[in-house]
Amino acid sequence: MENTEYIISSIEEYFDILDRENKKRSELVAKSLVKYLQKSKAVNKFEAIQIAK
């Protein structure tokens, strides 16, 4: 059987870790959303063809 060590921490430490991880995830999602929205604002090929008509 595999020997696994567990780190015991207090509830406050546990929730602090969760808060930090959630903050990192939120920042990543926000950056991705900004990039997506910036790309969607750019004129795509289909729109360029329609404008040229």
C-alpha cells in the first residue's frame, strides 16, 4: 500500500487556501473572458464580406 502523508491544518487555513485558489481561478476566467470579448469585437471574415458588398 502506498504511504501518503497528510497535512493537518485548521479550518481557517483550509478556507484561506480555498479563497486563494478561487481568486486565482476568477482572475484566469476574467482574463480569458476579456480576450474572448476582444476577439469577438473584431470584424470577422463574414462581416468583412458583408461590409464590402
